[in-house]
Amino acid sequence: MSVALRPIGDNGAYRDPDQGLRCFAHLIRKAHGLEESFDAQARQFGRHVLDVLETVIAAVYDAPGDPAQAEGAARATRPLLNALLEACRGSPPVPCT
């Protein structure tokens, strides 16, 4: 798949079905929406997404500019991100600790 460069301000990546990109703000907003759902499973999944995003964001902020800390943060959050990927694929969510 080739990636076309787009001018700044053009959110064509959001419209490209092959890209499927979302920024953290959109993901957080969608997770909050799920968390407020009438469906219990949707609420649980929304909470799971928020827990993972909050953990990843905190890890990024804790490791500014230090490659060793960044690698440690990546290693520490990888299981959470993998569990979220499995939840997105339909497996039951794993709570963040």
C-alpha cells in the first residue's frame, strides 16, 4: 500500500478506509460515548479503552526525550495494547491494572 502525502489541514486520512486513522481525542470521545451506553458490554468496552488510553498517555508523559524510558514504557504498555486489540477483535476485555 502506498501512502500519499496530504497538505497540512487535510484530514483525508480520516476518510481513507485503508488508513483508518484516529487521533487520541477522537478515540477518547468515542470511548466516553460507549461508557455512557445503555448496553452493559459497550459500557465495559468503553471503560477498557479509556483505561488503556490513560495508561499509555501517562507512560508517554513519564518518558519524555529519554529513549531508554520510552522503550520501557513501550514494553510496559504492550500487553495492555495487545489486550485491547484482542477486545476489538471480539475477545472479552482484560482489565487494566
